[in-house]
Amino acid sequence: MLVLDDLSTGSIENIRHLRSHPHFHYTVDSVHNHPIVAELVDQCDVIIHLAAAVGVKLIVESPVRTIETNVHGTEVVLAHANKKKKKVLIASTSEVYGLSTQVPFREDGNLVMGATNKGRWSYACSKAIDEFLALAYWREKHLPTVVVRLFNTVGPRQVGQYGMVIPSFVKQALAGQPITVYGDGSQTRCFAHVADVVNALVKLVDHPSAVGQVYNIGSSEEVSIGTLANLVKTLSGSTSEIVHIPYGEAYEAGFEDMPRRVPDVSKLSALIGFKPERTLEAILEAVIAFHRGLAANTIPPQAHTPKSQA
């Protein structure tokens, strides 16, 4: 396995347990670096393109970086993959459904973007362009591509620095700080464990019928953010209070959120038999255990040995 990451939103500590593995090779560099990408593409059989600017906070604060990273990075990967005709799986996002009310979201449903003067939609639009480009490479240049739309992938080692809600809630709860819910907390999400998602990615990239297609990947266990905050508080045994912060104060004036984000995964299930193995409560317990281990400087073993073999 060859990994390329610039560590802009990650940490080298996340792969500490893998660095001595003989089949794992890590390069700290940018997806914009043509020579590096070309060299790595030449050495691999399949490319899983996950590199992106993510997290609502980062998107709102740095829309130029968001657009350039997501669009140009994908251009670089696809261009070099096409030279060698290496299969590419492109990671897109549930954000592309935007303001659509056709819940649960289907892959063939309409994408309803917000106004261009709302910076938060720059991420969704940039990832939609990635999808169009990947599928165009398949139709026009016969480069085998697969597109996946990820719905709130979570697990141990994820950080809350850029707006990831579960690690943010867990860290606040364990520290006895107020658990901050943006808006009224009625907005809903579906959280899938990273190991379940990775298993789906591996099966899709190996399946010939997935080429040229778009697939939702996520859980159908819907929960409001307000309920999530209370669940984190209960499972962690925290005495933190739960406070609500207006969107305009948390992000920017006029911020628009998606009221519901629920995937229809029937297409994925029909192809690879996808069914998430981990419940939301199990995910939260794993994340809480991980952050408790960080605080005690002892990482729980399950954080390094997820159920997935990937």
C-alpha cells in the first residue's frame, strides 16, 4: 500500500502502528505534486483518491483552498491515472445533495446547490465537479472510475478541529466542557464506522460492475445532533452542560445547513451486500475509549486493530 498525504488535516501519529509494516509506504507530500503523483501511480494497481479539504469550519474559512485542493487535486490524479489506465475510486460526499428534500438521498436524485455567495457550498460544488470529471474520463477516455458519496464517516483517531461533530462532542464531554450544538440540534445525520466504509471501498474497487457508477456509502441509523449530544454525555458519564450556538456565530452570517442527511444504500447493498456492522452506540463507545486513552497516554488496543482487515 502506497499512501500520499500532506498532513494538512491529519497526524502522523494516526499511522504509528502501521509504519513498520513491510507493505505500507507513506509519502508526506501534496496531491498537487505532479512528479510524485506520477511516480506513485506508476507503482500501484488501483488508486483510491481520498485527498480533499474537508470539515465545515475549514470550508467556510478557506473556500479558495477548498476549491483548489478538491478540483485540481482530482485533475492531477485522473490525468496521471489515465496515462497508465489505472482504475480510480473517487471519494465524493453526501454534501453534493445540498438543499435537496428528496430524503433518503438516491444516487440518481437531483443535486440542489445553494447560492454561490454562500461559501459553505464551495465544498459540495467542488466535489460535484470531481464526480463529473471522473465519469467523463470513463465515458470519453475509457479510464475505469468509480464514485462514492460518503455520509459522515467516523471512528477513533478522527479529530474535531475542523468541525467533525463526534470527536468534538467527545472531547468536550470528557473534559467537562460545555457540549456545543450548532443551531437548534434538530438537524439529523447518519454516522458510519470507518472500518465498515473501508470494507465497502475495497469491495467496490474490486467489482467490475462498479465502474462508471456512483454509490452512496453510509449508515441508515438517523440521529438528530441534539440527541447525539445527549448520547455522548450519557455514554461518557459526563456532567457537561449542552449549549446551543447559532449557526451565524459558529460559522458565518446566513450559514445554511442540510436539515437531514440520510443515504439510500440499496444500490450498494444490491452490488456488494453492504450492511454496516457497527451501531452508533458502538461507534461512540469506541471513540470515547480512544480519547480516554489519549488523555491517559494509553491508546486502547481496539483503536489499532479494527474489525476490518483493510
